[in-house]
Amino acid sequence: MRWPWSSKAEDRTEEKSPSWADPANATDWSRYRDPRNVVPVAILTGSTLLLSTFYRSYLKRIPQAINIAPSFWRKRSLFGRVTSVGDADNFRIFHTPGGRLAGWGWLPWRRVPKTSKELKDNTVHIRIAGIDAPELAHFGRPAQPFSKEAFDFLTSYILHRRVRAYIYKRDQYDRAVATVYVRKWLLRRDVGLQMLKRGLATVYEAKSGAEFGKLEDKYRSTEKWAKLKKKGMWSGNRKGYESPRDYKTRMGQATQST
């Protein structure tokens, strides 16, 4: 019905009012099924997920052993720079995933800290797998023979150098038990094996929890060779010899009895 005071233009606008039920106003889903739209979106999403997974697995820095994901043990290795040597069979590394290819050592924001304040809670404590070195004096306990020689060798061999640690498990002291390699004259050297060869460590002889990777036979044959050649701790009179394991057992029993 046309009102007397309405104009013809108003009548035409009223007659053309849109209806939501009109098929012309329905969403055109065909554009979302068009390969020209779907394929680029799928590629972008897949690439983003792939890069995120790659970063978490290979480029994300691990500050401490407690931050190592359970899925990493026995499957991953850690590459980093040795920042300190605590004893003749353990040390700390600053994890530098990707090494120089990822910018470590030459990009301004990818530098290994040098101060103890910066390194605090930012290093992975490593326990060399498969070996036991003579104990240094600590906690009021006397040092074992050749403990200083073993400590000095390990320090000179790896301190401030880049190493790769193949990790097996986390021990009761929150250390990553690992077989460790360092490059010397373009050759990759097994640090634990080098200590056994020099008579500065024994094969690890715990009743349980010993870790060797697949190197136990090699380690035992190397220890046997060092004994025959009278290297390091095997050079003197072995009558009063006490292994690092026996020493720790004796010291533990003495502590319990006091």
C-alpha cells in the first residue's frame, strides 16, 4: 500500500529490501573448495608446523639436564661448549644447538656467556658414560692416587672446546650420562676412551645403572691394554690398589658409621 505522503523513490527502496532467505545472499562455499585457495593455505600451515617441530627438536636451547625431554634420551645428542670441569669424569656444557651453522660464536646474540652469573642454571651437567675416574679430595675425604692427573688431563682436553654428547639418561644428581666426543686434528675422539687408554680411569663397575651405549667391549679391552702397558694408575704397585668404586663404597660406609 502506498501512503499519500510517500515518494516513488521510497516505494522502490521498500520493494528492493534484501531478504536473508534469498539465495543471492547465501555464502559462496565454492571459493573455499577452489584448489587455488586451498593449496596455498595447506602449504603454509604444513610448513609452519614442520618448522616448529624442527626448531623444538634441533634448534631450541636446553639450559639444564632436567629440561631434556624424555623422548630425547638415547635418540639425540647435545652439542655445546665446555664451560667448566668439576671432576675427572664430569663437566658442564653450554648447549649451542646447530653450532656455527645456527650462528653460535659469530652472531652477536648467539654468544656463549663467560661469567658465572650468566652461566648459572644455564649449563647441562654431563657425566661421562662407562668410566670411573679417581676421586679428588672433597667433603673432607682424601684424594685418590692419580686423581689430579686425571682431572688435569680432562681439563686440558675439553675445557672451552666444543663437544658432542650422546645422552642416555639422567642420573640421581641431575646429570646427563653420555658418551662424549671432541675433535682433535679433524679426528673425532671419544673422551672416555682416551682416559681409559692413558690409565686415568677404570671401566664403570656399578652393580646397576651402568651405561656404555654399545661401547662396553671396546672400553674393557682398552682398560686391559692400559694395564698391560702399565699406564697411569696401573704403573705402580697394584697390591694396595683401590678402584674409584671401592673407594666410594669405603668412604660411604665410613660416613654411615660416624
